[in-house]
Amino acid sequence: MAGHNKWSKVKRYKEVADKKKGAMFSKLLKEIMVAAKSGSDPSGNARLRKAITDAKTQSVPKDNIDRAIKKGSGELGDVQLDELTYEGYGPGGIAVMVECVTDNRLRTQPELRKIFEKNAGNIGEMGAVAWGFEKKGTILISKVHSKEEELMNLVLEAGADDLNSSEEGFEVVTSPENFESVRSSLEKAKIPMELAEVSLVATNRITVTGTKAEEIQKLIEALEDHDDVQRVTTNADFGNADFG
């Protein structure tokens, strides 16, 4: 099922919203700060516009959003935040990409290394697994909000590469360049999006089941719980596994 990992992420994201709202707010505000480095005006900065939308969707207070924009753009002094991507292996040799935003790279890597090692994995060298991933735009839409034929026509006209259907809903796939055009078209059509992001996608997936699937999921969740981690992507295909 092509979109299974993404739908699982939506489920986890909603659960985190209740259990660890403060940590989630911090990640969303970091994304705003990084995006604001390229300009504080959302109308001319697509990444910032999306980051603000994501934060508002999760009920981040407006004052916090405004302060993050000012921090990122330098209005409140220089804030040093680095975007880093770590590569590694999970249980069974599954490839793992970890995208981070950190104010201290000397702290982040050792802490991530420890998480990998505690969960039967290890951090690899730069380039170790990156070749198996590519950047793609992904938008998830519930079947409650749209019919397949109408949605297909809308997103393809806006520049999407493909539309996949599953039990959970529809997955719209775009190039990074056309992501904003497709997202904007859906927004104008008032079609709610469960997830909309440009992220790494595995070019080839490895099916995992049983205990191995549970071990990999445990590693993913441990990495996602780290304050500096924004996104975790693997080439694991969990099929119809439900981790509750």
C-alpha cells in the first residue's frame, strides 16, 4: 500500500497532539524559524506559508508563530539553527533517513547514535542510504472529502504526478517544484488535507512483518521523540500492520 507509512504518520501525529503538545509545538516553530531565513513575508515564501499553516492547524498560538518568524528572519537577533540529515540502518538493515533542525550539532549526532544503538540499528556515513530516496511532495486526503475522478482531474491539472487510492484515502504525489501549485489548488477547492509535505520517499520498499516490523516502528518513534528530529523516513513497507 503506497501511502501506508504516511497515513500511519498522520495517526501518530494526532496522538502526539494530545500527549506531547509542547514538543510538537517546538518542532513546528523550528520549521517556521528555518523557513523565515529565506524571507519573513509568507506571500513570497512558500515554505514559510506552509509552515505557518501547519502550526495553525495544530493550534499553535499566533504570538508564538509571530515570534518564530521574527527570530528566523533575524529581527530578534541571530538565531543559529542548522538543517541536518542523518543516515542509518534499522533492524534487518532497513534504511533510515532522519531530518533534523538543531542549535547544537555536537549534541544531536551522539544522541541520535545512542537511539539507533538502543534499537538494534546504527548511524551510517553520509551517502550510505541516501541513494535509495528522492524528494517528493505528498498530500493525503480522506475519501470523505472528495471523489476520486474529481480529485484526479483537479490535481493532475495543477501538476501532480500521480494519485493513489487506498483504504485510508487518497495520496497525491507531486514533484517538489509542483507541490505548492497542487496544494494551493486543493486549498482553493476547499478540500481538507490530512498531510501536505515535501519529504524524502524511498524508491524501493522492503516489506517487514511481525517482530521485525515492531522493532522498526519502535526505532522510528524513539527518533521522532527527539527534540531536534523533524522527520523520519525509512524504506520499510509495513503492509496492513497496525501499531495502535
